[in-house]
Amino acid sequence: MPENFLAMPDVVLDFWAPWCRPCRALAPIVERWEQDGLVPVIRINVDQNPEAAGQFGVQGLPTLIHLRQGQEVGRATGQRPEPELKRALNLS
């Protein structure tokens, strides 16, 4: 995880785990957002970074958190349709 991600103007934190099926289902959507230039994405494996999950109050997987200038502006937990994810994350 990049140390300076809180300084990024816009970023989505993608909290996931290898054993999480909904996380694997969501991955292509999130990867496409980054490839299309919608928003940078930092994937955080909660098994390897439990302290990061705790710092952001992650209680379920997958959890996506949209940060703008280091402040949370949107959050989505669980597998949802892409339009609903974008609304929850304020990614219009």
C-alpha cells in the first residue's frame, strides 16, 4: 500500500481477501474503473494488512472506500451492481 495515498486527490481503497468470492466477482469492475481513468484504486488484502482494515473500520468484505483529499466521501460494502456502487461511492 503506498504511504502517500491519503495525499492523493481521489482514490478508492478496495479491501478484499483471496478467500472472498464476492471480492473476486467485484474485482473486474474495480479494475475497469482504474483502467478507464475513473479513479485510482489501491487494493488492500485484509489478511496481510489487518491494521489498515481496522484503521478504516472495515467490518465486511468487499469494502470499497472513496477518499478525496484524504477524507471519506463514499463507502460500499458487499457485492452490488455497478451503478449502485458508483452512487454509494460518489463516483458519478
